[in-house]
Amino acid sequence: MALLSPETVPVKMYKWDDVGAPVFNRSTNALINIFNACLVTGYGTKPGAGWTAPYEASGIKVFRPQVSADTDFYLRCSANTTTQMTAQVYLNMTGVSTGDLKLQCAQPFKYARGTTTNRWLLVASPRGLWFFCEQAYNLPGVGVSGSYFFAGDKIGRASCRERVWIK
């Protein structure tokens, strides 16, 4: 796949107001629980996106997208606090912390720095995920903000950003 020859892939959308959707708040592992529900187990009447969770330890969960002809990768998520998550991309994992580390974001993904509004959206394909969330700040001149996270092909990529919008 290239910019000039895009490939159509199926996606599934999950969001905060779906029946049975997990709650997005400042509890430990809140984001890992949302990822697990959307990617692996499903919730309500929505099935998961077909990913697996081959490794798990206290506060750590490893997600693996569907196997394809592309290089397999693993997304290792660990909840450092109730407001941020460390994301790493591995190849050839054999355990929750063993494998060929290929990528780690320079900073943890900060998903709940302001007041969480419980509004989130996750779009998943067989080989990638995009997560968006909303936060509110009680600061003069600052209104709603949001963060987003991406992980996916080729050879496993990850990106996380926080944006603040001024009223």
C-alpha cells in the first residue's frame, strides 16, 4: 500500500455511548480496559476487532493485531498512573516484557490530564487502531481538549498527541 495506491480495509467503530461500552475515567487501567473491550473481547452486542491479548501482567497488557503477510507486531500497554499510559511496539514477543523492542513513544500517552468527559472513540482495523478522547479544563480561556493515539502497520507504528483548543 502506498499513498498513490491506497488499500481499502474494513474498520469497526466503538464509542462511549454504545450500549455496554466501558467507562473512560481516571481509574487505573481505564484505557487498557477500553482497548481490551474494543480490540479483543467486545462489549454489549459489539464484537471485538479480532485482535488478541497474548500476554498480561499486573498493569500491563499486550495486544496483537490479526496475523497478515505484513510483519507481525505487538502493542505493549502499561498503565503508569490514572492519567497516562506507556505504549511500546515489539516484534517477536515471547512474554509480557520480552521481545524485540522497536518503538517507544518519547512521552507516555496523556489521556486524562484534564477532567475526563467520558467521551471517547476507537476506530479499529485488523492491523491498526485510532483512539480519540475528550477532556475539559477549568482554566481561563481553555475549553475542551482532546488526545489521540495511533498504532498500526507498517512494521508497527505508534503516535500519541495531546491538543488543547482555546474557546
